[in-house]
Amino acid sequence: MSLDLIHADCIQYLTENPQEGRFDMVVADPPYSSGGAMRSDRAQNTTTKYVNSDSGNQALGDFLGDNKDQRSYAYWCHIWMSLALRSLKPGGLFLVFTDWRQLPITSDAFQAAGVVWRGVVPWVKGYGRPVANRYSNTSEFVLVGTKGPRDSRAGQPNALYAEGFFQYRTTRDRIHITEKPVALYSHLFKVLHEGSHVLDPFLGSGTSALAAHDSGLNFTGLELSPGILQRAQARIASHVGAFQPANE
């Protein structure tokens, strides 16, 4: 199985290195540019926005690309989603994480990019900050789409199935502020046959790469921040053993 981790901005990389019809799935956890209703809120560093003041994760450091206003976020999503869609095989799956604030604008950009809309799957994290006289925000969401039609007939040969509801606790010991559980990605990969190829345009801590390796999948991950990529490479190497990082 191939495992390629590439230091690159996803828009630049997919523009300069067309990947037409290469991948069976795109799974993306982009910066949400969330964490506040006003532009001044969004412009704060990511530690201030997303980490509790008493959390041990205060020392993780910030990540890039999380301070866009709503209009620029929509345009940016449309660009990278269009390029990523081009890289999918016909019928390939396109999955994008988002939160409640950005769910409407992200779903608009998703469909504007040409993705066939297939629904929203909730990820229930099991806890949330209490909100007086309202409901705690205990979930994030996975937008699900395809590149054109995808065979979903029951009883077809070699059909794979996965539940449309995830309930996993967030990772306690993280190397990235928004790191998600390996089990969550493994759940997402249940609908892929062994040997399928996954693209992650926002590698982050490398969780998707670990789950892909454990699921017998080929994997290509892109990461803009060299420091975050180095931490991801070290984490993955300790899990899967020595591998040769791509230098594209």
C-alpha cells in the first residue's frame, strides 16, 4: 500500500499536478473559519477560539487558514472542492467535515463545485459546553457527496455498508487542536474496498493516514504547515514503521 505525505497547499498542488480520476475517495477536514459570529472573532488565533483555557492542549500551537470571513470561505471552498472533485474517479465519494456554524455555507460550496449531494452524517462527540436556555453543541458533521452516480442498490455483489451516525469521543492526547479519532476515520472508510486510494487535502495530525493504513488503503495527504506535517510524519512512522515521505 502506498502512503504519500506531501508538503503543499492543496489548491496549488492540485492545479499544478492534475490528478484526474485517480482517487476513490476525498476526505477533507478543512479549517472551518468558525469559532465566532463576527469577523473579529474569526480573526483570533485558533488556540483562543477552540481550546478551553484550562486544557492541556493549550501548548499545541496554531494552524493556518482559519480566519476567513463567510464570503471568502465560500469562494475558497468552491475552488479546492472543484479541484478535488476532478481528482475523483466517476462515482467516487467526497466527504467534508464541518461544524454547525459553517454547515450551510459549506454545503452550498459543495454543491456549487459540482458534487452530487448525498446527505449529512452527524458525529456526536458526547459532550459540549453548557449553554444556558439552549442546547449544547455536541456534534460536528460530515457532508457526503459523490462524483456523479454511485451504485447504491441493495444486494449488489461486493456491496459494503456503514452506519450513517458516528459516536466517538474526541482524542484527549493530541498533536493538533482539531485532531479527530482514528476510529471515526476507520468508520468512514468502511465503504471502500481494500486497495482503494484516498486523498486528504488537509492532512493535519495524520489521523486519516493511520486509519487508511489500518484499513488496507492507499493514501495521499497534503499539508500546508511544515511544522504540523513533521509532527504527523513522526506520529505515522511510530505507528506504521518506516516509510518514505513524498517530496513533491
